[in-house]
Amino acid sequence: MLITRRTILLGLLSTTSLAFLPAPAGAETLAELEEAARKEGEIVSLGCPDDWANWGAQWKGIMAKYGVKHTDTDMSSAEELQKFEAEKANASADFGEIGIEFGPIAAKKGISQPYKPTNWEKIPAWAKDEEGHWMLGYTGTISFIVSKKVANPPKTWSDLASGDYKVAVGDVGKAAQSNALVLAAAIALGGGEDNLQPALDLFAKLAEQKRLLTIGANPGNMEKGEIEVGIVWDFNALNYRNLVGKDKFDVWIPSEGSVISGYTTTINAYSKRPNIAKMTREFIFSEEGQINFARGFARPILIDHITLPPDAAENVLPKEQYAKARPVNSALWMDAAKKLGRAWQDQVLSKM
């Protein structure tokens, strides 16, 4: 599982608008789109590596169904959009996957083109934009991954303040996952996108107690015994737990509350192969594509509309654990996340 590709350098993105280049004229029916996709013969993606959320199975299915070749370059959300914008009409890539906060940025800059898949109406309103520029294929919810050696494992965010274990949060201000855990704590403790102070206060307390780790949990440092409590996306936590050993770590959503976010596909406005890019989106929102995500520990956005086979169902947490988790407000979060790095440095890291 690669986590470095999700390191998001918010400062890299300019919000300067860019004249929109209209997408090539599209086919009128799904059958015509499929035929055009096969003729294009290849799809080039960014940030969709085989070992992230089971994209490997997605690409295998897409290549088999449409008879195309595929290549991917792993990079962060910011880097993907930079490449789309820098290359413009000389586009080398057709398709990418980016954090939800980057979907509106891509649309505003005119570097994405819309496409609504067949199952569009089943996607929750909060998880898509009205025009079809972006929509979440799966969600991530901030969770705790806890070593079974911890005597009093935290079940809530408030529990963290009184524990004697160290808490790994990663690189807040740069990584989407780390930023989201601050938002999740804020939501649970009475704040939100427009008020991160409750979370900053909590983590400042951990920093003062010398219990805050600015590394992210991953299978390597978990194996070494460096992680007692890690805060990560549920799909990362479940995958890491399985890799290191279910007998060594537990995973749960903090019962006070959490935040649900996720990743959206984006189709390059300048793509030379727009039809296979659209069919890729079509495939991942099919039942087969959604089950593929579940097999990769990612919670499908259409989970309430499909039946997961047993081998996929065991890779996601029970629905009741998400009772107090709420979707991110992407518009508010886009602005708040840009300011988080400075606040984290001033209020939390300064206490370490």
C-alpha cells in the first residue's frame, strides 16, 4: 500500500483560473462510447497504482473489457493537477484520482471534463458535483488502529488525552489523511471545518505530554513496534492490520464521531483518449468495480445499493461503526485545509 502518493502539498496549487478547453465531441450512447474507447487503445492514468484501493483489479477488468493497454504514474493530488495544467493540449495523461478537496479546484481551473456514469443518481449528493466533474468512487473514514499491547485502548477522541501511549498522526499540513484526522477530531469535539480549534487543543495537549508522533502508521513501523495508536483512513487501517496480523492490532471508528471523505476520479479536459477515460469511470461505478474497491478495503460509495460477496464484506467495518461519522463539507474544507499547516505548526508542533 502506497501512502506517499496521497501527500498533498496544498501550496503547490494556484487558484488562478484557466480558460476551459472543451472536451472532444463525445459519442451519444454508451455503446458508441464503448466502441470509441476500444479504438483509442490505451489509457494513461495518474495516482492510481495497483496496490491502492485495489486499482490493480480495476485496471485488469478495464483492459480485458475494452482491449486497451494501461500505464500509471503514482503522484499526489496536487502533482496530478499540476501536470494536467502544465501540459494542456500536449496532454500525456487521460485520467487521475485526487482527494475530494481537489475536485472543485480542477473544475474551477477548467482542467477536468464532466462525465456522469450510468449509476450517477445512486451517488449521494454530498459526494459529487452537479455537473459531473468529480464524484467519490469510495470513501475513507478516519479510524484508530490500536496495538493489542495497549492496556487501556482509546475508544473516543477524548480518551487520547488521558492515555499513556503515543499517538501517530503523520504529517499534518501536507498529507490528506493527516489533515482529515484533525478535522475528524474537531467534528467529534464540537467543531468542524470552520472551527478546528478543539482538535488543535487536543493535539497540543498530546504534544506537551510528549506523546505525539509526527510519523504515519504503516506496516513497516507497526511491525517494528513503533506504533501504539495510529490515526488513519479505515481502508488503510484494515489493510495494515491484515498485513501485520489481526492478532496484533484492532481497528475501529472513534465512537464520538469522525469524518467521511474520499477520492474522486478526474478526467483530463485535454485528454487525447477521453472515451476510455469515461469508460474507466463507468467501470468503477458498476457493481463489479465497486466490489473491487471493497476487496481493497475501501468502502464503496454505492455500498447501500450492492451486495458484497463474503470475501469483500469482511474487508469493511460494520455499518453501525459509522453512525456518528459525517461527510466532509468539501467547499469549506478546501479553504480550511490550506490554513491548517500554519496553525498546526504554531499551536501543536511548537509544544513538542
